[in-house]
Amino acid sequence: MKDGRFAASAGDETWESAKHNRDLAIIWPLLGRHIAFHRRLVDLTASVKAALLLSQAIYWTRHGRDIASTGGWFFKTTEQWKMETGLSTKEQVTAREVLRELAILNEQRIGIPARLHFRLCIDQLGALLSDRIEKASARLDWADGAAVAELLGPSLAFHRTLAAIGGGVHAGLLLSRALHLMRLQSKRQLEVWVCNSAAQWTEEIGLTRREQETARKELARAGVWEESLTGIPPRLVARIRLDCLLVLLAGDEKPSADRIAVPCLPACGVPATRLSPNGESRLREPHILVSPKAPNQFHRIRHHSSAESANLHIQGSTSDSVQPRHAGEESSHEGSAPSGGELIFPATLLPEERVSALLLVQRCPDQAQALLDELSARLQAKAVRTSPIAYLRGLVGRAIAGQFIPELGLRISAARRRQAEELILRQQREAEEQRLAAERATPEYQAKVAARREEIRQMLDVMQPGRQRGKRP
């Protein structure tokens, strides 16, 4: 009996692990582009939001195409900053003020009409970072990748899309890191619960305990964050409700924290542990079993973050909106999707990407095939420089706003109609040939053919003597 219970438990764990792997594979293309967030900059600026703005400014200073010709100046509007970092206008003003006080960021209005441009004070930034890691100060050379990496330290992947779901940058950063940790644990076939304490979250992403509490509340209110107490002494563990997150990434609706129904996926249950109504944080419970120290022993400022690194993507210019990815898509032909009814998906999409694409186009059912045709044509023309799902998300957004007009996709749909017509004609010819073959195989038809051949033979026999007489001299 005991062995039976163990086998059932092992089977449940295997099913849950497979489900999490599937959900993560579907979610990852929906996240879109990410930016490299340098944790060490939080210690330098004492602000996560200022560090995020500075991280993105460093990216454009290093990889902007027109930086060399403009002396380090680059142009960004408030909307572009918001699109790339998730910072509101007020948060941008506060972050820029922090960077100006540190003499790291210069601002100047240039051009007619005057537009606000930005430039990093590279020498000041290099000096501050050198002091932070107790290294001899030297001029910061962006071409020296090893030296820059040593000064900036490891970086984390921050997904702007998750900031919109969590209602702010802090929640988006916490969710981005937790999702990454869950993905690592899933690959290693470990539990999907994240066991970080408040001190560990502070060390990895720079959020204070109060900022963590607020972020956790926002994520729990959005229905994507679940917490539970486990162990003796009890410790707080958390995980992301992937099916609920999938709903938010696929549509505009905001699910409740109690129950969320997801197409083709099981419904979410009630979280194991809810946040206290008075805002009391359960992170006061000790995390390490052998060390029941209270969180007042936690140190906020740390000089080193985790060993996780997010790769920078070098394409793009300072006039672009966000960090683009490397384009690696091949020419696309059409193929049938594993699901989605009669929809035809680009053949180069992975199975997980097809599921993500189906969730996106379901928001515009009347234009679903036209959107997929446009994506297929753009992939064939090698015009997609981001991921196919990110490009499709933009098309869906235009369709919802009523601004989508099919362009290259019209040729795809016309070619598919021609192929369908040719297929119908070919099937009709094959059916006619099969009907004639079956008719020729019947005894009646064979008897008619034999009778006809006998008539022709008799006619030839009658005509043969006349021909011989006509040949005599």
C-alpha cells in the first residue's frame, strides 16, 4: 500500500514537472525582448529605478550606431524610455535626478525643434565603479569588454512585459528573476518553489524588504504569485502561477487571484497562502533551517550580485525603442499547425511558438489567418529582426487598434488559394481516373470491349479479299 502511494506521488510529480516545462516553453516567446539590468548599479545609485535607467543608458552608449559621430549623445523621448524600461514619467524624472546628482548623466536640448538628449559621463562612472569594487581608477574604455564586464558586474534579464503585469518596475523585476529561477530548477528537475529569503532577494535584484513586500502584494493581486510556509522552523517559499501568467500575457483581461480559467489548460486553484490583510510580511520567518536569525540581521547594501548574466544584443541604434535580438529566422513556408482549427501557421515556428501564436491571434478571430499570413510573408522576406512571436504581438496590437492592413500576406493567401484550387482539380482528375479504371474492370465492360474487337476483326476479314483483288495487275 505504501509503495502504491509512493508510485502515485511520483507520477503526480512527473506530470506536474512536464506541465511546468510545457508552460514555460509557451511563456518564454511571449515575454518578448529583455534588457540587461546590472545589479551593481543599485549599490551605486541606491535606487533600483535609477539603476534600471542607467543600465539602459549604458547599453545605448555602448551599442548605438550613431554614438561615435554624436560625441556620446543619444536621443530618447519619455515614451521611448517608458516602452524600454517600464518607468513612468514621474519615475524617470526621479531617476534622472539621482543620476545627475552623481554627475553620471548629462542632459541637453539639441536641434530644431529642441529635443532632450542624454550623455553618460564615462570617466565619472568608471571612477565610481572602480571605488565600488576597490580597484584602481582608470579611464573606462567601452571597447575593452573584459574591463567593462568587471566594472559593471553580472547582469540580470529584466522583461518589460512583466512590469506591465505586476503594475510596476519592482514587481516586474521580482517576477523576471523568479521566473528565471523556476526555469533553472525545472531544467534541473528540482522543485518549482523558489526558496529565496528577503536577504537573498535583496542581494540578487537590489529590492529592499519593503519594496519586496509591495511587489509581492501586487503580484498576488494580479493572480500570478503564490506563497506557502514549509519546514521547521517555517520558511516562506513562492512560485509563479504559470497558467495565470499565460492568460495575462496572451490577452488584456486581468484575472482574479482566486480562480482563472485558461484555454486548453487546467484552472488555477486558490493560493496556498495569502498575504496578511494588514500587510505583515511573512519574510520575517527565518529561511535557513540552521540559522533562525530575524531579518534585522539582513544587510541591504551588497557589492556583488548573483552569477547570472543576461547577454546584450548589439543590433539597433539610439533611435530604436528597445533592445532588439539577433535575427536568426530562416525563410518560411506555410504549414499546418498542431492546433487552432483551420489556421495555417508559418512552418518555421516551433511547436511552443505555435501555441503562443494561437493565443495571440485568438484576440482577433476575424483577422487571425491574415495576421499569420503577414507574419509568414515577413519571415520569408527576412524582415523580422526580433522573435516571430514578438513581431506577431505587434501585428495583433495594430489589429486591435484597427490599424492593421495586410501587405505581404496577401500574396501568401493568394498562393494558398491557388494551391487549394489545384488540389481540388487534381483530386477531381484522380477521382475520374479511378472511376474509369473501376468501370474498365467490370465484366460488362470487358464483354463490350471483346464484342467490339470481334466486330472490327470481322470487318477487316470482309475487307481483306477486296484489297487483294485490287492489287492484281
